[in-house]
Amino acid sequence: MHRRVAALLAPAPGADRPVRRLLGITGPPGAGKSTLSAQILAAFAGSCVVAPMDGFHLAQTELERLGRQDRKGAPDTFDAAGYVALLRRLRAAVPGETVYAPEYRRDLRNGIAGAIAVPADVPLVITEGNYLLLDDHGFGPVRGLLDECWFAELPESVRAERLVARHRLFGKAPEAAYAWTHGPDQRNADLVAGTRDRADVVVTVD
């Protein structure tokens, strides 16, 4: 994988420095997208920034108003148009302009605007999320804005076990964590699995 990242960071023919590239990492909930992003960030420190899709979760209060709080994480519970707009700004990389991306805080159950700074001279932006290869719910333009998109996956039993542990870490009781993992999360995972064939490469995350 490091070779693929290095290739994205290489200057284009005739250029004296890299141009801005966007690498997408997608996959079902709990498959290791954030882990893989962090590994790349550590290996290429100073050359990349991670701007996750999860920052575009609709606010918890808005989900409750819409009656969708029990399906948080489904495609329609994100501001897909806002995410696409961010990717377009990141792709443009206007000299001297810092783009600010939102960050999702699990402890607050909400996104925080302007939490991630992306300076114009950063050559690689990594964006990770469930629906980067989805055609509908407003996510259709995303694939065309990415230079590459990788699909992260794990054996189902391992993925589910890690999801349950994550939900418990952020406050769910054991029974609720199990129910959410095998209910809403699994429905989202099944949807994401249908996009796997559109990825450039499939990665099993250690």
C-alpha cells in the first residue's frame, strides 16, 4: 500500500512538485478505515491530512427532528452535498488557502465544524467513510473526485466484535451495543458491500 501512496505523492510528468491528490478509503462500519488512514498518516507525516466523511453526520437534534435517530449512519443521515462541496474545494487547492473540514466527535455524538485544517501545500488528502462508492443519496459525484478509492475489509466476525467493543467504549450497554451492531450497522454494511467492486484495490486491515 505504501507504494501506491508514494505514487500518488510523486510529481506529475513535467511538474517540479506534487499536485493535490485525493485518496478515498471506504468499507463497512468497523472494517478499519480509520486505522488504515492513521497508518498512512503516520508513514507519510507532513505530506497528508485526513478529512473523514463522518464530519458530515447530521446533528443529533436534527436526526431526532426527522425521526431518524434510530438509523444514524444510514446514507440519508449525512449532508452528502456538503461533503461533495468539501471534496471539490480540496481538489482545487487554491494557493495560499487553507480549507477547514469538520470532524465527528463520538463522545459528543455530533460533528464539529472547522476542526481539521488542510493547508494548500498538502499534496495528499485522505478521506474515509462508508459511502464513497455509493451512487445514490447524493454521494454519486464522490468517486469522480477521488484519484483512487480503496475498500477496507475484515472477516465479518472480527468486524462485528470490534464494532460492539467500540459502541461499548462510547457508552452503550452490552445488549444495546450488540443490537446496534447487528441491526442498523449491519444494514449499512450490507449496502456498502455492494460497492466493493468499484474500488481500485481491496485492503485487509491488520
